[in-house]
Amino acid sequence: MRETGKVAAIGADLGGTNIRLALVDSEGRLSEPYRYPTPPRGEAAAILETLAQGIRVLQHQARAHGIRLVGCGLGVAGLLDGRAGLVYTAPNVPGFQNLSLKKLLEEKVEVTVTLENDANAAAFAEYWLGAGRGVSSLVCLTLGTGIGSGIILEGKLLRGASGAAGEAGHMVVEADGERCGCGARGCLEAYSSATAILRDARAALARGEVTSLREPFRARPEALTAKDVTDAARAGDPVARGILGRAARYLGVGLASLVHLLSPDLITLAGGLTAAGDLLLPPALAELTGRAFPVLLRRTRVELSALAETAGMLGAAGLVLADAGHLWVHAR
């Protein structure tokens, strides 16, 4: 970010795999993001310290450039109450159960922290800066370790009575299906997330299926990543292509439900798993086309987010800037 002398907010995105942070100004310009691996094994204290470390780095950067910070927006993949600063549960960040995250983090840093669901933040970013500019209704699905969603209807961010509405990743797409990280069965997240893809790939290795993934990961299947599966699929590996095809099919089932229920102008797909691109979107769209009412589908575009992995950071910071009166976007 070039020196502007303007205000900015820190945008932070806490996922099950990575923590990303950047400075964001009111025009949507962001500094070079910092990325840290999310500490494993449900160590809440270690995650808090990693977040605090990243925030301190950006506070120093802001001071060095004469930028006034108005707060830090933190997107979290889970159910939370932003007003109370409480995370009820974050299925893909073990250890974050009924955690007063805002209070604990503010004890470590000299900046006000605002919590937001990560997919709500991504949806706001799409509406503000991305493909959603000029539309009145959109859904943003974040495809990563889990699946989150943020929904904007007629210019307003949908929060619901609980403040935690919009959990499309936990729509049931297969009754009595695979077990999800939330504890239920058959959720979209249990089929179309990076976690689901890894589960299926490791199961294929355990069954001894013939795949290019076998030799590199036979001894250490825990080292396998979703990118490894995507790379193998792109190289023509039939097992990997079958795994991604299954994930794409169930994604299409979920998309059809969203179209039928909400009839949005736009559905965007964000998050790390969108790197699969052509391996994921065309088969998902084919499934969607075969299931959705044509009269509804004609009014809904589905596309990959142009903001990619920056959406969560941009949206979390943008909501803080809007609340501080430095940004006006209709979706509040």
C-alpha cells in the first residue's frame, strides 16, 4: 500500500489452514498480505498469539506510513455473535468453542477488534469491490477447509435472528451422508470442501487404488494436500479427477438449492479451493443446470471470485471502515 495519510483498517481472515492479514484503506487498496499457518491441534492460545503477532506487525507498518488505524476486522469461519465478541463454535478451528475472542485478542493488541463471520466478510467484499458491484442480491460461497457463505439480499447483509444466518455449507445435500466437522451428516461441507477432498483421497490410498498420489503419499498420507489432489487431477489422474468430480457434483446440488431458495443475481465462489477452477466449476454448473428451474437460473450468474483469497480480509476491514463512517456501501 502506498503512503496516503488516510485511514485504514486491518483485515484479518482466520481459517482452518491459514491466517491472513493486511491493511485496507477506504478505496479497497490493501497492503501486501501476511500469511501464517493456523497453529494445529486446537491450541487456542497459539492461534491468539499468531493473530496478535500479525496485528502488531501491521500496526507498526501503519504508524511508519502515517496511516491512522480505525480498528481490526477479524473474519472467523464459524458461528459467532459479533456484537458480544463471542465465537460459539468454529468446526475447522478446534479449540474455538464459546470463546470470548474479541476480549482475549484486545488484551494483546492496542486496537479495537470486530468479529465477523468470514463468509459474510467475503460477501461484503464482493458487493463492495468485486463481481457484486451493481447487483442487489448475491451469495458468496467460501470453499476452503470448510464451506462458508455470506448472503446479501436487496442490499442488506443477511444475519438472521441469531446473527449467524447463512450457513449454506451445512445445507444437507445427502440424507444420512458423510459425517461433517459440525457433527451432522450429509452437509455440503462434508462433500465439497478441501477437508472432504482430502478424506476421499486418503481413503483411496488406503484402499490401494491405482493413482499417481500413491507413491509420494503412501507412507505419509497426512502430508497430502488438496492442491496435490488438484494437481494430480489436472495431470489426468483418474482417481483424483473422480474425487474432484464428486465434490463438484455436490456443489452443484447446493447451488441449485440456493437458486431455488434465494434467486440471487449472483453466486460467487471464493476461497483456496477455487484454484481448482476448470476442474470444479463446469461440472458444478452442469449439475446446477440439470436441477434448477430455468426461469430462476436465467437470472443468476455463477462465477469465481476475482478477489480470490483476499476477499475475507477486504470485507472484514471494509465493514470496520463502514462502521467508522469512512466507507459507504448499502449492504449493512
